[in-house]
Amino acid sequence: MNESVLMLTLMAGIGLGTPLVFGTVGEILTERSGILNLGVQGMMIFGAVMGFWATFVTGNLWLGVLASLVAGAAMSLIHAFNSVTLRVSQIVSGLALTIFGTGVAVYIGKAGSDPLIGQPSKAVFEPILPEALSDIPIIGPLIFGHDAIIYLSWAMVAAASYYLFRTRPGLTLRAVGEDPASAEAAGINVSRVRYVHVMVGGALAGLGGAYFSLALVPSWQDNPIGQAGWISIALVILASWRPWRALWVAYIFGIAGRLNFTFQTLEINVPATLLNMLPFLLAIIAMIVLTSGKRARFLGAPAALGIPYFREER
């Protein structure tokens, strides 16, 4: 039963969905502060190359994870400076960072006399619990057959959900995203809240990117993450800006990414190009929704999302 096509598809969906969980929850925290970050793609690929590089040099996976977190946070700091301090267009800043992050990752992968490209990872994340637990029918592989990063993603989703809706700092974050002028009148430092959460979101995106290069595709390629960053932005809308929903929609997309192989196994003829097109179609729809204030608000978007805050206009 554990080796059935259905179980293998579900297992693959959890693995493929895990980077999307980090990217989506990170973007939820960012957007809850009122900042729209379209640079998730660039932050994920930059985190992927830095995580792979650190692991390749040291042989230590957790140093690779740390490097990916720092890389994503550093990239997002640029976006925070542009959006919060300089108050430039958040859309332009995010798109510029995607181009920049992708270019830097490609350069790092090909730089030096012994380039990373084509090299296998020196270490790979593997299941951490005893194999006997994974042999339990149905729930064994779904719950006990995973590596540490997948369990970390579950803990992160729980922590993010609790933080947003059960803590005072979470209430502060939501207040800043809804009405920064009123939040500042209540004594909240709007700029600090936005800086912190943009950087946290970028760090999570970087970790999501590293999961590709350290677990899913444990070797370096020019673009190991595909279009995961754009999909993460789209999933924020499907999740209605809530971390728990982000977990499930990310797994649904992970399963969708596996359907091509599943259909081949079952000898079901569905054009692969059609399946590959769906994430891009959703990303386009998401961009339309995000740039249409009324529709985004109806779905639960923060009222001040994407709107620069000018303290002088309070």
C-alpha cells in the first residue's frame, strides 16, 4: 500500500511543496506588513546557490541552511530599503531583485576554476526517523518518512500562525498592514516592523530555495528552483494570507508538479505542456488580483498592501 502510485504521488507532493511552504509563508509575513515583494524568485535562487555553496565547501548541511537564511535576508534588506526608506515602486524593486538574484546565482555557479555547476552536493537531507515508522501503512510515509526540513516547515507554519493571530507583535504586524498611520499614532514604529518582516520573509524564501539544491535536486544547475518564487506569490492569494492554508495549497501544487509522472505511470494521456502551464497561469491571475485593490481586499489582503507610507501625510 505504501508503494502505490497514490502514496508515491502524495509523498512527492509533500517534498515538492515544501519550498513553496517557506516561500509562501515568508511572503505572507512580508505582505501582512503592507509590503509587496515580487523578488521572491530572486531570493529563493540566491538562497539556493549560497546554501549549496556553503554545504559544498564545509560538508555541513546546517551551515548551508544558515547561509541560505542569511542570503535571503540580505537580498530582502535591499527591497526593504527601497520600499520603506526610499519609497520607490515595490513592484519595480521586487522585479529588479529577481533579475539581480538570478544573475548573481548563475555567476556564482560558474565562477572560479572549479565551478559549482554540475557538481553534486557534498551532503543531502534524508529522512531522520527510524525506517520502521515509515513502514506503518498510509500514515507511516506521510508523517514519519521525511527529512528535518519538512518537519521544520510544519513547525514554522504553526509558529507563524500563532504569531499572527495569538500574540501582541502579530497584532502589531496586522495593524501596520491595515492602517500604518493609525498604527504609528498608537506608538508603533512602522518602518521597523516592515523592515523586520520583509527580512524574515526573505530569509524563509532563501531557505525554501536551498531545499531544492540540498534535497530535491542535490546538484547545482543554473536554475534549480524553476518558477517556485512566482508560484509562492500566487499561493499567498489562494491561502488568503493565512499560514495554515499556505501549507495545504503548497502541497496541492507539489502534487500537481508530480502529476505528469503519475499520469505516465497510469498511462493517462494528458499533454505535459498543459500541466506545466498551470502555475504560470495562476501567477498571472495573482498579479492581476494584487494590482486590483478591491478584489485583493475581498480575498483578505491587507488594506495598505503595496502602498508606500508617507509619515508626513498622516
